[in-house]
Amino acid sequence: MLDICYLMSAYDPEFFKHNYKIKYVRHKDSRGKDKTILQDYLKEGVIKEYQKRQRKPVFSGLDYIIVFAGLEETKALFWSVFKVGKVTPQSDCFYYELEEINTFQDLKFRAVIDWGKATVRWYQEVKETNKKPVIEIYPSGYVDNFPGYDDVLLSFVELERLIQNQDSNKDWYYPLSTISAVYLIYDSSTGKQYVGSASGESGGLWGRWSNYIQTKHGGNKKLIENYQQNKTQHLNYVFSILLVLPKGMSKEAVIKYENLYKKKLGSRAYGLNQN
């Protein structure tokens, strides 16, 4: 089976010939929610800063680290390669300067490996006796398989990746573009909620959510205010589906259901709805 080092050598044939000291690193959300840490990876700034701070000097003496996001069971998703620089001991951690190497960008969030049985060991040496077989390569821009309407839960960065890479996420496009729906936007930084709806016009729910990616606020008054006050506020939004409705349902009927959920969730009194 194809090994990740062999695959990486296709992009840089010399990388593994220099006797660099390298470790594999697999970050896994300790809460067991596989998608949570991947959402952080897609934000990148969050996980990059997290990675620089280590309670123990685990990266000291290394030249590079090859980093993965832990998925279900023993799977891991390739993130990137970082050159290890200066380490500064601090009161509560060791702070490492890490420089991302762009050579392997084509594999980013695409190559899935089998980490092996020792998943408790989140960092391991790169050596001939510790191969990491590649078990899958996702299409460029791939997010996830469509989980069914009830289980749709997308951060803004995941939704953006989904919308911008339609061909790589075709099993999402048809289910979302052929329905009307009542949806929820949850601001994870404030706990406030916004209830909206999408009728069958302009591409159904896919079309409506695409507008949020383009504008960062979807034209909603309170979300526009949020964006004007903080140009990155939209990165805290999480999208889900409250109710799936037939695409042929009239706009008036869809709005009736939207208003019902606004009352149920109190999103006018305590949330982000103003109408």
C-alpha cells in the first residue's frame, strides 16, 4: 500500500534524503468530536497557534513535523509540514517557532492515512519501521460526505469550502439545491441564534447559503451590523437545518414556518432576528 512518505516524495524527491529529524504529529480533539478539530484546521490561525505551545519539549531537536488532523478510529487527515525553529521556554509551556512548508500544499486536507494502533501516542518518529499507509485521497476542496438533513452542522469555513468547491462535494449540491427549508445560524461566540428560510427559488437552500458566503451576512439587518462592527464575526457562525420543506411550497407558506421557529426559539427577543 502507498506510504505517505512515498507520496510526499513525488512532490519533493529530496526531502527524505537529508537525514532530517522528523516526527509525525496527530492532533485529536480530546472531546471526541471529530469534526470540531477539523473546523479549527480550516480556520488555521487557531490550530497554528495552538500547535506552537507545548507543555513538554516534544518538538525540540527536530527539523520538521508532518501534521495530521485525527479523524474517526485510527484515521488521520494530512494537514501540512512545518519547519521547527527556535524554542522559547515559558512559564506554562514551550513555545516553538513553526514555519509552514508550501511544497506539499496539493495534499492538504486530502490525503488520509492509517495512523496505526497506537493512537494514544500523538507524535511518532518518521522511520522505515513506522510507515503510514495512505488509504484515501479526497478531491481538492472536499469537506465531507452529505450526512442527511438532520445531521447537517457546518461552520462558516466548512460551508465556504463546500460552496466554493461544488464539483468536489456533489453529493451536497443536489440535496440542498432541491429543497425549501427553515435554517438556523448559531453564533458560537455569543450563543445568539438567527432563524431564516429558503424557498425553492434561486437554488433552494444551497442558493441561499451561497449568499452568506458571498456577503458574510446574507443581507440580514443584525448580521450586517455584526459584520460592520467585526469583519471576522461570520467565522463564528454555525449553519444547520431546522425543517425541510418541498421545493414547490409557496414563499408565503415557507415564511409561515420560519416565523413559527422564531417564536419557538425566541430569536427575536433574545437572538439575531429583528423581524
